[in-house]
Amino acid sequence: MNIQVQEIPSEGLHLSYEMSPLVWNSEEKGHSFLESAQIVLDVLKHGEGEVYISGTLSTRVQGECSRCTEALSLPILSRFHLDYVPSPDKFAAGEVALSSDALDLNYYEGDEINVDEEIRGQCLLAVPMHSLCQANCQGLCPQCGVDLNKGSCQCRSEPVDLRWAALEKFKYKENNAKSKT
């Protein structure tokens, strides 16, 4: 979405629109967007070209449980704030050291702000890194791969490190000796 800075009235703008899942889909996190994102923006202009945008976006993503790999659908609701200022001429000169305050700013050139890439970034940040199908998901057995939510397996609960296997045999013999006496 492009916002014309000069067309922002003093009372601000209220914008609502949808973005297609084709714009959003990103496989780098293992999620795909199932529906168009609903985006609502409140846009205010302040001073010499400073533009403040607060907004919300909502959509659904498809992913998989981080423990059992079961497919799941997650609702995404994100609230965000974006601050835009005109790009200073000094950036054209090459490398410039930015202050910590300047890191939170977005810069635009000309009379138009395209917010799509920033909103896409906000949506990707709202997707959880580790999604769970349920809070008490037991995951997969690390030895045989059985989904422990659907049933149990016959694997030992604690795998023995081969470096310690000799000690386990020693302990077993010691316990048998005590039980015989």
C-alpha cells in the first residue's frame, strides 16, 4: 500500500485493506499463510514530513508442531507502530553512523511511503518460532519416532550412553549380590 504524504489530512487517515497470501508466503520459517491478511492503519502526519502509523494485522498461518510435527493452523494478530521521516540528504554521501534513536525510524524519499515490506516484516515477527499443537504436547520418541500423544512405545525412557554402559552392568551386579544375601 502506498500512502501519499501530502494527502494526509491534519486529523489523519484511517485505512483498511487486505494483502493476498501470495505476498506473504515465506517458507524460511516453515509456515505458509492460509488467508489474506486484514490490515488496519491509523496514519498521522506531524511536523515536517514525520508520519506515524499504528496498525493491526490479522491472518492465519499453517505450520507444524515443534514437538510432534502435527500440522496446525495458527491465528496471528499483531499490533505495530511505524515511524517514518524523510530521508536526509547525508545518506546519499555513503556510510553514516546512526544513533540508537535513528534505528527505530523508517525513511522515505519523495512524497510516497510504501508500507507493505514493513508490514510483512511485522507479520513474520508475530509468527511464533516454536508452535505447539497443544500446551502438553509430548512430542516424538527420540529413539523410534512414535508420536507420544497418540500412544506409547516400548523404548527405554533413558537411553544409556555407551561410555557409561560398563557402570550400569557393575551397578546391576552389585544390586543382585545384595539381594542374594
